[in-house]
Amino acid sequence: MIYSCFQQTPGMYAYFEGPGDLPINADLPIPKLPAPVGGIGVPSIVAGRPLPAGSKYVGSGWHARGMLVKCGSSGLGATPDLAGAVLGFVIAGGLAAGAIYWLRRRNAA
């Protein structure tokens, strides 16, 4: 069975292959959904079913394949937020450079 989870950072789906066949009709477990966003529903990145244990990463692509699953913040399907980490380092570096510049100007006067 192929599972897909959307990864926000690259904007693509990660594909996983896991054990088992696709359940039909009422065989699927009902996911626990959070409250609707803006009254129009719940995004698939938070509404998906969990990735089954034993699933292995097999690639990525622009379109979902198989069953949509939720990418967790840990374990299988975890996606590090590299954009947020890089932005944090850029901001910290800018603050440090600004502080050094301010201290040198103050001491030079």
C-alpha cells in the first residue's frame, strides 16, 4: 500500500510504502479531527490518518498517491522545518551584527 503525506517545506508529497492492502468502505479507521478552520473544513495535513508502523520512504512527487496520511512532528513522516531554523539564524546573526556595530560606534565617540 502506498501512503502520501504533504510536506510544507518543499511543497511536495512524500511517498511511503507500508504493510497491508487498502481497506474498503467502512474498514478505514475514523481520524480524530480538530475544529474546522474558518468554518470550511480541516486541512488534509492535519486531518490525515497516522502513517502505519513499518512504512518505508520510497520517494516524493507533486501529486498524492494512495492514501493521504498525516506527517507527524516525530517518527515516520517527520519533516524538519529548515526554513524556520534558517530564518532564526539569520535574525540572530543580524541582531548580533547590529549590536556589535552599535557598541563600536558608541565607543568611538
